[in-house]
Amino acid sequence: MGSNTHSSVTHYRQWAKHLDVVMCQQHKAEENIFVDWQDGRVPIHNPITGETSEAHLFLAVLRS
């Protein structure tokens, strides 16, 4: 990486520190559903058998 590129990256990082990372969106009630999932898995423990398995965690939000 040349010194000019390093300087550009440094300036960009300084500028990016001041950004507001909120993304405001306008939606009508119950018009959209937002879905996201966790990268990785969460443990699910069965208290009867003692067996532990893994599951993906999904989250869905319906705006009111």
C-alpha cells in the first residue's frame, strides 16, 4: 500500500467515526416485515434427555 493510499484510508476512517449509523425508514403499519438471523448457532438444551443441539436464531419484526 502506497503512502497516498494509506493517507486516504486514514482520512476515511477519521471521517467515518463521525457518521450516525441510524437508518431511519418510513413504513405504513403492518406493511413490511423485517427478518434477520444470527451468524452462528445457539444451544438448545433438552432437560429431559440432557441432549444439547444447535439451532439458527431468526428474528422477525412486524411494525405496528
